[in-house]
Amino acid sequence: MTKHVKIVLSGSRDIPFNQLVLSQANVRRVKAGVSIDALAADIARRGLLQSLTVRAQRDAEGNETGLFEVPAGGRRFRALEKLVKQRRMAKTEPVPCIVRDDDQISAEEDSLAENVHREALHPLDQFRAMQQLVMQGTDIETVAATFMTTPAVVKQRLRLASVSPKLHEVYAEDGMTLEQLMAFSVAEDHERQEQVWELLQSSYNQQPYMIRSRLTEQAVRATDKRVRFVGLHAYVAAGGYVLRDLFEEDQGGWLQDVTLLDRMVDEKLKAEGVRVGEEGWKWVAVAVDFPYDYDDGMRVIDGDQPEMTDADEARLTSLREEAEALEEEWSGAGDIPDEVDARVTAIDEEISAIVSRPLVYQPTEMARAGVFVSIDVDGSLYVERGYVRPEDEPAEESTGGDDEGADAFTDPTQRDDGGNSGAAVVSVGGAVSTETGDDEDDQDDMLRPLPDRLVTELTTYRTLALRNAVAHSPQVAFAAVLHALTLETFYSYSSAESCVGISVRGGSLGVHAPGLNDSAPARAIDERHEGWSERLPDQPAELWDFLIAFSADDQAALFAHCASFGINAVWEPANRYNDGRVSARTVSGRIEHSHVLARAANLDMVAAGWTATVDNYLGRVTKARILSAIDDAKGAEAAGRLTGLKKPEMAKEAERLLEGSGWLAEPLRTPPVEPVEEAAAIDGEPAVAVEPTPEQDGGESEEHFAVAAE
């Protein structure tokens, strides 16, 4: 039976610091961890928490010299040494020491054992300890100063300590990573945190971004235009709560009380609508967003730019001088102070307000027109004034004639019920005279208005001749079509100003897809349209002379702009067109032709700003189509990683993966033209070129689009 020897611990004693020397047996050579300065400051605050391990120093003959070497605790020794040099501790101050006297174990082993057997504090214990200190009344700044860190780091650790205790247990048992725990800190609802963790157990994707996404999916980002409109500070002042991510860039965080936000937006928008309505408009429409083509069929009245007052002129000059001085002062600086940047922004906004003064409208026009009030993408108020609805247009005065063709050539005021005139009014060189004759029949033959039928026949002949003449003058033909298209595009109810029966029938796009107003193509079209509106005359009767005066390049650019409104490449089931009166063949034909135009115009849907999101595609198709999209863009391996996810998680992760990939949904793609293959000559017969079918040419059939739109 083995006899166990009882352990005898080394004794401890207080040794004056000036009798201690650092041993060369200390194995620590590389600096690591807390610096000597920080450790010295901590010892000065709370004293020495851990004794030094020392051995008696011996000379060459093995005799004690009265000094003690420190093989274990070298960093504490250096910290004490620094305090002595700073005269914050006496050099004879007693230091608690464990005195080792063991010939079997070397000093080097003592030094190694002290460092190797030391285990760092688990991060969770550190989080909880800091939380306990704050709960005991220690402020965050003091905790940060005590442990040589920043208040921001302390706040992060306190946030980690506030995560659900159940998730703490998982983390303590290595069931989740620190990064995952950090992601859970983005929410404060323990029950919701635990629900998300349970959901992730059956998911292949347990990445931190997925956790954050699930915990914030019901919140509104601080960058949302609604938040910018009411102001984040106003939302908080009203009792709203903003959740911040202390570990990732969160662009201002997430607003949790969406109901409060929507109520504030609604109240402010309505108040702004009332304020604008007090200008004297007939109606004011208010909405966060209006559908695309919301102003179709409405005429826009013109306003006048008000004159700038002397006070405005003086203020504008002062602001510009201040802006120029700031620019000159800071033009070469690498880092501009926040207050200077804020002042420059304020100057720009004030200058913009002075220069872009609201137009002044005639009260009679305002009485029949209205205003659209909404929120722009940057959160500013967006006011569009002067829209006249068709039903509010003034009634056109009647010409009094029964036939437009005849009235154009006769004076209808001189006609009786039988079609005959009484005393004829004849214009002679601008003078008006009344004539009577003895031969009534001759007078009737000379003065009788032309019969309607004859006028129709004559103008028909003239129309035929005019067509032939215009056909020989391409420049006039182009101008005539451009004139007709411009009238329809820019002037409401002005079709009577042209004899060319050409119109733009592109159809309204507003009913097909939400959010079009903020899309890149819509904004580009609106900007171009506004630019042309400013160049064109106010009255449609003056348009022809303006168009003729344009250069060929300007005419071509305006023609392209107007013609583009006639394009309709929208696919729908055929029975949705005019109650089914348009066949599937017609719908398919327009889709096929849209591919021709797209190739000719080099259409690039990626450059046009489309990218797959949960809202516009991924959340509205099957899981199989989501995986197919990832397979196309990122490969089978990436698609395989999403296989086990539920559809909402799969759609969100797919949105992240597809961002910037250039992947397009099938209805957005323009199929390339395949080269026509020539059949080999047979028995000397010439080869016959075979035209590809729509399917061979990459065209989608109606059935294809029906599947893609599921």
C-alpha cells in the first residue's frame, strides 16, 4: 500500500521591497496582456491582490545574500518598482511573498507553472461582474477607468450581460459563439431571443446576420424616409424606443414602435396638407407614397416665379460670401470639424430655400387645381402643385355648328333651318358688304353654303394629296409625327391641334407594381420630362413653330422621349386585357417585340437598378425558384447551404447573396439572338435558311411568364 506524504505549503512573509530582485529564471520574456503602467495603477488603487513567489538569493558558495529573487510574479514586481520610482510607494514597503525552498523543483518550473495553470476569466463572468458593479452603484465611466478600457466597451459587455439567461447557459456550454451572443443583444425581449434561437436549431444558417435579421424584421430602420420625415428625436420624445446594435454599424438603429411612427407620420403629413391647402387649392391629396402614373390625365397649370426681395438678395449674398470663406479656409484640410460641416450644410439649405421659392399661381386657376403632398426619398416634404383633374376642366364653348367640316368653310350664323342663308355676309378685302340681286336663283347658287357631302369629298381628296406630299418630305413627316406625339405627351386635351392621327398608347403602369416612383428609371424619366416641359411653350398652338426651330438633335431627343411613353411590354394573362378582347397571341407578340427593342436599345436591367429582394421577387416565389436563383448566381454549393432553411429565412439569405451578383429574374432577361443555321445543300439544291422559332430565339411563351410570375 502506497504511503501518502502530507503536503506542506510554503510559508509566507512580508519582505521589504528593496530586498527583492527580479530572477533570471522568470520564463516570461514577451510582453502580453495588461501593460505595466495599467497594472501599477490598479495596485495603487486596490493594493497587491496576489503575493510574489520568491526564493532566497545565494552566492557562488551557496550562502544566502539577504536578498530574494522573484521567479514568479515578475510583472507585479515591475509594477511595484514603477510605483517606487514614482515615489508613490516607499522602497522599504513590506511586500507579501511566498518563500519557496525546494531543491527538487526549479525556479523556472515555478515561473512556468504559475503562468500555465492560470485560466483566464470566462467572458460571461466578466460581463456579469461588470453588470454587478453597475447594479451596486458604480457608474460606467468609473468601471471603464478601473479596468483600463473605454465606456463603449463597458456598454457592450453590459449589453451582452442583458441577454436571456437561457442563452447565457448555452454560451457557457459552448453551444453558441460569442459573435452569435453579440447578435442576440440587438433585441431586449428575452422571449423573442429564445424563440429565434429555437427556430435556428432546425436551420442550416445560424450566422449572426441571420439572428439580427430575425430580431429586427418587425422594426423600422432609422434610415427609413418616414423616420427622417418626423425626426428621430421627435419619435424618441413621443415615447418611442430605438434599438441600437453596439457591435455592428446599424445606421442609427431600429425603431420598435411602428404604430407610433406611422401615427406621427400621418399627423404631420395631414398638417402639412392643411397648410398647403390654405394657399387656396381646390383639393390636396396626402400620402407617404403615391402609385406610379398617379397624375395621368391631369393638366399641370403654370406658375410664376416671385421676384426676390431686397432682404432676400442681401441674405443670399451674405450666405454665399460665408460659404466661400469657409471653403477657402478648409479646402486643404484633411479633416473638417463637425461644426463646420454642419454650418456648410445649413448654408446650402438656406440658399436653396431662398432660390427655390414656391411659384405663384393665379387664384382662378388654383380654384380648380389641386396638390399632391408626399415624402421624398430623403425624408423631406415633397409638394407638387397645380394639377387639374379632367372633371375640373372648364367646359369648352360650343361653336354652334352641326358639322365641323362644313363650319370650317362657311359662316354658320348665316344658315337657316333649311340650309339656306338670308342676307349673305361676304368678306371682300377685309370689308363687309351686303348685296342683293334681282335674280334670286343666281344669288342662291352663288351664296349657298357648300353641301356637307361635298366638303367631305373635297377634304378627303386634299388629305390624300397631303399624304403624298408629306411622304416625299421626310423632314416634314418627322416633324408632324413629333408634333402630334409632343401634344399628347405634354398638353392635356390638345389633340385638336394636330391633323396627324398618331397617339401614344403605352397604358398605365401604376396598377402593376408598387414602389415605382422611387425607382431609378422613373426618376430619370421624370427628370427628363421636367426638362423638356421647361423648354416647350405654354400654349399648344405655339408648339409647331418651336419644334421647327429645334435642331435635328433636339428633335430626335424629344421624339425618342415621347415615343418611349407608347411602349407597353407588360405581361399579363390575356383575359385581363380589355375583358379578354386581346388574345394571348397579341400579348405574346408584344413581349417578343420588346426583346427586339431591348436588344436595339442595349437595355441593361442591372444598370437600371433592379436587384432581387424579398419584396420584389424572393418572398413571392417558391423555395425551388429561390434555390434555382442562387444556383444560377453563386453555384450549387451556395444553393445547398440554403436547402434546410424555412422560406422566410431562405429569402432573406438569398437577398444577401444575390446583392451585386447581376442575377435577373427570367421575365427581366433579354434573350440573345441565335445565329441562323444554314442547312447543307442536298443534291445540288441551295441551302435553305431556317428561321428560329420564338422558343429557339430565347423568347418566352405566355405559359413561361405565367410560371415566372407565380
